[in-house]
Amino acid sequence: MAEKPQPVRVLYCGVCGLPAEYCEFGPDFEKCKPWLIQNAPDLYPDLLKEAGAKDADKVSDQLQSASISGAGSSKPKEEEVKRLPGGKIKKKEKQEVVIEKMTRNKRKCITTVKGLELFGVKLSDASKKLGKKFATGASVTKGPTEKEQIDVQGDIFYDIVEFITDTWPDVPESAIFFIEDGKKVPAV
Ligand SMILES: [Zn+2]
């Protein structure tokens, strides 16, 4: 007598429909994240850290008590989230420039700049200007979600805000953010 085979349980993402462990390779990981935090936190432990930084008010209570400390509840909501029928979440894209410093191979530092295109800036043009200003290499690349971003060689954190607001006056200082230790913080 053969035992009845156990069905393999696959958790499908409620946003993109892929098996949840493949969301990060899917078309819109950013949109999957809130769902994953709620439904598959084990698969993406890093998301919890991110959630502490920017989505604290949307994460379920259990997560908050488990791992988030110091995230003030008086923080204003950063993104408008609409819940559509069927549990899909539609996020309005916020106009902001996000700058992150990354170290590759432990030595090489790269500063990524995301979101300039939301202010009508042509990225190829911005990449050239940044490279020239900081006398370094800069290029337009695709990030993990296939969105274009600018990679600038070196650490240019401390001059970049002024350069951006001087060069592209449509970008207000208040819309510029840094990612520091995985947290999004206003640049000024
Ligand atoms: Zn997904």
C-alpha cells in the first residue's frame, strides 16, 4: 500500500501570482513587498528590516512587536496605498530621488541615484553631468526591478544634494533621500 503522497505546498504571491520565493525575480518586486511582509516573512527576512524603516505603519501588529523598535507611530504615511478588489495593492509612485551608497567587493564604493526621471530629467544626460562634476565614472544601469538608475563610482554623498538641486531646480531638496543602514532618511 503506497502512502498518499503529500501535496507540495506552494505559496503564490497575491500580487504578481508567482510562487512567493520567485517574487524578487518577478516584474514588480516593489509591489509584492507589502504582501510578502504580511504573508511570507520567512522568505524575505530583509524586508522586515526595510519595513522598519518605511512601512512600519502598514505592517501587521505581530511584526511590529517582534522586530521594530523606535519606529515612531507619529510618522506620516509616505505612500498612498490603495487596496483593489482581490487584495491587490496599487501604489502611487512617489516623486523622490533616492541615493544609496554601496560597497562592492569590499573596496569599491558606488553611489546609486534613483528617481531623477520622475522629475523629467533624462538619465543619460544626468549620468554624464554627474560623471563630469565628480570626475568619475557614471552610467545608467538597470536595478533589480528593471528600473533605470544611475551608478556613480565613488562616495559622493556629501556633495550630491547641492549638485542635484543646482542642476535640476525642479527637484526640491525635500524630495531627496539617502539610504543609510537600510533606512531611508531625508537628505537635508
Ligand atoms: Zn510577487
